[in-house]
Amino acid sequence: MRLIVLFCFVSFSGLAQSFSAEKTWVDQLKLSGGLPEKLLSTRSAVFHDYTFTEKELKEAQEYFQRTGIDAMAYFELDMLTASVDITKAFSDYLIKREITNILFLEKNETGYRLSITTFNDKNTVVDPNQNAWSVSNRVWTEVLKSIYRSASSLKKLNLLINDFPEENIAINPIIGRRNEFFGVDMKVDPVAIPKFGNEAMDKQLEEIFKNNYPLKYKLTEPGLTEKELRKQGYLYIMCIVHARGSVAKKLLGYDMTKAESALVSVTYSDNQSQLKNFPSNTTVYKIYFKHIESGNVFLGNKWDADLTWEQALYNHLKGMKTELRIN
């Protein structure tokens, strides 16, 4: 993102700078609404918790096919919600594939929830408070039976539905060059740091930069677009990806050909670097900078994700100062 430190955290309200768990997306929908009118005559995409088993997903596809829901693509839900840039990349994909409906499949210790709404044709994928149909049950097959019964009144035009939907589809949020080093120009260009809109978080954000970033920077109001920031003279923006470590690395283009149960991250404590192992399914934060006009991203020369956004930011700034020899 640009030389302005703009935190790209996904949330409904105008993609404001706040952290939002994937389930919050569903909870902010109006779950008392009805099914999309064209659910059985248009294409759909499915976003599911990664804990769903192959058996459960196969059962879902069988019921969707029987119902007339053309669920043509499946993705893990925390991919969609990892960052603003990644959500936009999904939006571009949905538009390209002419997908109209979004299905959210959730699973926790108390049971299952299926929610269905329409794609808003925007970078946010869905709007807050938009109508959605939702059903919950402790038994997964009962959830699926509910959609089969509820959709029976809709006009069914989807007759040729694939038995096996598309999976492992590559979604690339990087529109420019991908660089595993720091942007040298950031030594001279001012950095804008959009506020979170949360007093405590904004104060912590300011403290981290004040103590660890000796170059020019300014805290800016949340919600400004990259175009607006560029007009103000900023060239870069800082983004944060918030997802499981394995998902974050995959989305940012790291080599994930080898299955790893743990990911090694470079972190800092008392100005000393150290290595930490995080289970690959641990949710982490990863900082990177993007050049506004070109879309080029600068990921840094080490994987420096961490459990909190504060530590991930500290890791990245310390690594940058060391690599670029900034005092």
C-alpha cells in the first residue's frame, strides 16, 4: 500500500481501520431476511470455516445440487476476511465469474450455521445490514435439509450443476510486483498512518511509530481512500493481513508447496531478534507496504508475522531499520 501507513483491516463500515473476525461479517448481516430471489437461477460461491471436513463439504455440495444452488467455488472463510486488498481481489474474482450469491458456512463447538446473501458487486463483497437468510442447528444435515425445504418455492433454473465444485482457486491481491525486501524510497517519503478509530489502539499505534520510526510520518483519519492519500502527496500505504499463518503466506505469494505444521517467524524482544515457531493454523498479523500508483508490494526480507498487530508492526519496523540502516 503506499508510503503512507494505511492499515488495511477488513470491516464493514467503509473498510475502516479495525480488526474484524470473519464471523463478524455474518453477524452484521440482517439474518432475518429471506433467501435471494435468484438463488436457484444464478451462480454462488461458498466461504466456509477451515474446520469443515471433506465429508461435511461433500454433504453440503450434494444438498446444494439437489436444491438447485450452483455452488461453483469453495473458499476458506478467513481468506476472504484477511485484508482489504484480499477482499477486493475476491470481489474482482466474483465479478469475473458472474457470481451472484454468497454462502457462509460456519462451525463451532455448539453446532453449525448456514447464511445466504447476495454479492453486492462492490469491493466489500457484502454490506452491513443487508438481507440474509440464516439457519443454525447442532446437526449439519439438519441445516442442509432446512435450505432444501426453504428454497422449494424459488424458481429453479440451475439444472446442470457440477458434482465437484472448484477448490484451491488462486486469488492474488498483488496487482504490481511482489518484492521480498523493503522499499528504499521509504527512507525519504512521508508515511501516513490512518487511525483505527479506537482511542486506545490509536494511542498505541502512535507510540509504536514515535519510538521505532525516525522518518517522517503522520496519523491520518480512518476511511481515506488510496486515491485521496495520493492526492495529499503520499506514495505508500501500510497493510496488515490478519489470518492463519498458512493462509497469510499463501495469499501473499510465499512458497507453500511444502506442508508445514509450524511456521518460523522473526520477532524482536529488547532490540534482539529471535525465531519463534507458530503452528500454521495460528491466526497471526503480517505487515507489508504497498506503493500506491504501481501496486508494488514490499513484504520485507523475513517472515515477521506475530500474534498481535502491535508485535507484528514492531517486528517489521525493527527489521526495516536494520536492513535499511536507519538509526
